[in-house]
Amino acid sequence: MSDRDCELTFGYEATRTLRLSIVGRFVPLLAFALVSCQQLSWDQYMEAAAFAYQDQACTEAEEMYLAAEAHAHAFPPDDPRLAFTLGNLANFYHSQARDEEAEPLFREALNRLQRVDGPDSPRVARFVADLAIFYTAIDRPEDAEPLYLRALDTLEWELGPYHRDVIVLRTALAGFYQTERRYAEADPLYREVLAILRSSDDADPDQLLTVLDEYAALLRAARMPSNELHAAAHDGRLADLAAELRKKDCLLYTSDAAD
């Protein structure tokens, strides 16, 4: 199985949108029927779990993930599929607000993947970023921040500052700081992302709009007198960004976002 296959497997529900046809919706039922008469492969269990989750058949999804986990325990120690299975199961439990069950699975999945790849691989870094997002969601910023920083440091070193994953993660870290009202730390991250996106010929306009919208929210929030940032200077910068994006014929910004 390739690296890319593994990336798609981990975080299946959160990162992959499945357009299910009428035939596709029968896949989980077919898989469950087959379980009673034959052993499915790991891939089939994982696919059935993903389809069941998409259909909100949560009991069946959990059963398929657990079956995939049992299957993956038979793989050699250097096979990453058990780690990916545990990561998917953790994501599933998190989606069901079963975070006490999710956290140890996230940790075990990360530890297993580190033993396979080493601590500084891009694949491990993406896993670390997912764990940071998990801790952010359950309001544990003290656990989330070092994971964001570790993941960003690794991905930037391995992939370069202009890689899409690095841009997405840098934006996520900026959003984390903004949520924590650490505006002086969020500001340069947003500016770095916007500078990269503006200089790219193939930047995604939707991503550009999203980042600009988040940055505008930061500037509005930073107008409090006690804040270190200078709102007037930032407002000018935001107006310049909006004007440049309009030149690219992107439907950008409502006037209140740049006020």
C-alpha cells in the first residue's frame, strides 16, 4: 500500500467526501452479510466502516472498525495499517463524543506509526497535526500547541514552506492562536499564509477567501485597547489585500469585512 493510500485511510470520515450512489449505499449491507460467511480483507472492513459511517449507521461502523483492528493485529510490526485503523477508530469515537475512548487510541496510533516511520516523517507529522486538532476540539490548548508546532516544523522541513499541507497547518495554528486570544502570535502566521497564496499562480481562490476572512476577524478582535496590535495599520493592509484579490476577479469581500 502506498503512502497516499495510507493518508486517505487515516481520517477517512473527516477528510474524504464520498458521493454515494444508490448502489453504493448497499455496500455496508453487503459487507455485513459477507462477514457471516467469509473473512473480509482489511481494506474491505475499512471501506465498509467508512460507508456505514457515511450512512450514519454508527453501530455497524464501529463493528467494522473493530473487525479491521483485529485483522490488522496479524500484520508484521513494520506494517502501518494497525496505526491507521486505530486512528480511524479514534476519529470515529471523537465524532460520537466518546473522547475518553478516542484519546488513548490516538496516542497508541501515533506511537505505533512512529515506530514504523520514525518520529520526523511527514506521515507522522500529519498524524501529530490531527492529534493537535483533537486536543483543540476538546479544549486542551496546553496539549494542542506543542503538537501544532512539532507538526509544522516537520512538514515545513520535509516539504518546504509552499506545500499545501504546510499552508493548511500554518493557517490552523493561526486560528488556534486567534481562538486563544493570542493575536500577536496569530497575526504573522496569517500574513505569511496570505503572502504565499497571493504570490502563487495556482492558489485556490476559496482558500484565499477563507484565510482573508479569518484574518479580518483577527483584526476586528484585535481592536481592543489592551491589544498589542495596531488596528489602523492592519486595516490598511487588509484593504490592500482585498484590492489585489479583486483584480484577480475573485468575488471577495463584503465591505464590512474590511471596515
